[in-house]
Amino acid sequence: WREGEWAKHLDFDEFCEWLLPYTCSNYLPLYDWRDSLKTYAESYIYHINQCNDYKNSPRIAICAVNDILRRDASKHNSSSIVSGHRIFDPSLFPLIPGTSCRHYAEMATLILRSKGIPVNIDFTPQWPDRQFGHDWCVYPTFRGKKTIFNPYFSNPDFPHNTNARFAKVFRVTYAPNKEYLRLLKRNNGDVPKIVDSPFFTDVSEEYQKTIDLKVRTNKSFKLLPEDVYIAVFDNHNWIPVYWGKCFGKYSRFKEMGRNITYIVLSYKNRELVPTSLPFRVKSDGNIHYFSPQDDYSDVVMGRKFPMFEHVFRKHEVLKGGYIEASNDISFTNSEVVCDFPEWELSSAIVPVNQSIGYRYWRFCADQNDTSDVAELFFYKKEDNKLLERSDMELLTQRYESMTDRDPLTYSSTSSNNMSGCIDLGQAVYLDHISFIRRGDGNTIVPGDEYQLYYWDKDQWIFHSSIIAEDIVIKVKNLPENALCLIKGVSRGTQNRIFSYNEKKEIVWH
């Protein structure tokens, strides 16, 4: 700590939490890991101090080591679902196909601490708007700030989940969490799983503006305060992320994230029981409770799950393009019958304007562009019915993925490669063409079944089951001010809760 290069700016309490190497994992084998890991991924860190700007900088040392880790694990795929034993041998670690973010964080922390570099692990037990939680690394800078990085994938100061919302963020510690220990003691250890161990502290305020919540409960508890839990939805269930106290008709929770939908649960006989209405904590801290009303509305849905950054950031190849039709297989004489909207990055219905019937059809990219499409659906003019895959012949393999009815496969078309087409067998008039862009598979797919639910009092109430006829479904008679849930029956596991506003626009939660 004092004789090393990278932790001189820490006081003793900080040294205990950021560098003291008793353990970095509940699953760590008992071996002399500091000695065995010390020479791994050293790179040029012990020559860094030749540069006065870099002298004793933990950031530069972390980048030097992490660059080696990124190289060794360049073919890894991070996965939230991992089976089998953890591997802590750095020579074997690059050989595995991938592992969980917690394992990456643990392995990097071991390697960095073995060189005296102060690093710790922060984690959120459950995302508030999707499945699973997440773990990453953090270190204390010279300036008294805490800076995060994604070990094995990105260095400090590279954006990592900068737009994500957190219900809670915890930091792994050497000292146990005293409040959590008291919670365990009061309940004889019978509490819902929030964390894997009691060695953590709440650092939510370092990541966002939090709020202390006072939430109405559905029923009045006894006068003595009772332990309750606040939960977020993980695509399938309400998952507890923190604990609080219920005093009569109200429950209180400290330092919770904003712009998030929660519910309060009690825990009896190993069963979680809803004790409040689901509610949204708005950005300004105000609470909106969801309770279905006797007024109803129709809502149009084009997705069953929100679009996240990993889809949106592909927008360069998700926009533009047009459909060209001809009765000449060489398209010497052709007509542009519809243009795809530039910023419809998920899916859309496009009217077809054609002067005559056409037999051959092809998707083209705009000039000097490339465009990706997962699915094309052709709807006939006379009856507005979908043309089946058996009604068409593909005259190039490039169109196989555009017509296989699988939204997770896609084809790319460039303006300098428009060969091939779809043969409809005869000249036809189309009413419209629906398309699904390359994406995450969560668009509405014609022929798939979807189930709708809404929350009433303390449970999900089945609303309807719908077979999609196009790339949107129309949900009729949804109760106003209800928290709703859409489930894909035919494919996928990413289901999501939502509401709708006064414009009948979907608001994902």
C-alpha cells in the first residue's frame, strides 16, 4: 500500500476496502493468488512512472493491464446465465467461450489487486427495465472521485451504461453491512434473496439522484414496524432490490432510484406478497400509483419490448431503402412502388403505389448506402391478406432471411449490389408492404400469438390473447391508469410491463 506505486493516495480505511486482499469472491479457492497473478498482464505498468503525467496513476495502470485482458478475452461473449465452475486461472480464463459480468469483475479485481492497484466491484442486483443485474469495476481516482470501467471490455472513462437507470447500486466491501445483518437477525435469516453475501454497502447516490420513498400500502400493518421489500419487474416477476420498514399504512425506503416502476412486497413463509399498488417514481420524485379504472381505450402496439441502445446505435444500417417492382426479371423497366421511412428503425407498414401489376419485386438500398432488413411481408390489394412464403420464389439467396419469418435473421443490401429478386409467380397488385428491420426479435411478427395482462390489486389479470395479422396488434379495451404486461407466446422471453399516455402512446416500464 505505502511502498507500492498505485495506492499512495488512499487512507487506511480506503486501503481496507480497495486493496486489502483477503478475498474478492465468495467462490475463490484458497491459494496464494497474489503471488501467482502478480506477473500476469503486467505489460509496461512498472515503466509508467518514466512519464511524469502518469506517475503513480491508478488509471493508467488499470488501462495497461486491462488492455492485455481485453486482448486475451477478445472472443468472449458475456452471459448473464452461466453454468459450471468459476475459473480463476488466468491462463485458462481466455480459453472459455464467455462468462458472467460478475466473474469478469472478480477476475480483473484479483489481477489488479495483485499488483497493488486499488479496485473494487460495484453491482446492481436487478435492472429496473429488463432481466438480470450487472457487475462492473470501480477505482478511486486522485481527485477523490470513483470511476467505473467494464473489465475485459472497456477502460476507465469509456462510456459504460451511462444512460442506464438503477433502482439500487451496491459496492462489495470487506466489512459486512450492519443494517443487513440486523435484517437477517430480526427474521432468523428468512429474507428474500437480494444479495449473495452481507459484504456490501449502498452507493446508489454516487450514480444518480435518489429519493427517500414513503409509499402507501394496501393494508394496515400492526403498530410495530415490519420489514418489507421494494421490487422491480424483471420481464417475468417482481424481484426485491432493497428492504424498508412499514409503519401502519406507509412503507419507507431509503435512497431509491427515480424514473422507475416499483411495488412493495412482504415476505411470509418464503412467499412474496404484494402489499402496495405498483407505482412509478417520476424524475421529480413524485409517485404515481397504477390502479385500473372503468374507462377503457384501444392501443396499437408494434413491439413487445422496448428498443435499447444496442439496437438503436445500428441506425446507420436500419434506415432508408425502397421497393422496386418490374415485369422484367432484369429490372430494365421498373417502378419504385414505395419508400421505407428513414427513422422507422424497428418496423413499419408502407403503402404501395403501383401503376400496373408486377411479378418481380426487390428491396434496394439508397444510393451509396447499405440497409439491413429482417423480414418483408406482402399484402394483396384485393383482400389485404398476407402472401404466404409458398406463394413466392426467391431468385437469390440474399432474400432468404427476409422471408423466413424469423426476425432475428436479416439480409444486407447495398446500392451497388441489387441483383436478384422475389418472384410472386404472376403480376399482382399489393396494398402495402410491412417490414421488420434488423433488431432484437421483439417486434410484433405476423402469425405470432401475444397475451395481454393488467395488474389489479395484488395480481396479474388476463386481458386477451391476440394472433398478429400484421406487424402491429390492436389491443382493445385496456383499462386506463393500469400497469399492463405483454407476453410473447410464440417466441422469445423478453416480456415487458407498460402503460399508455393520453395520446395512446406506449410507455415502457
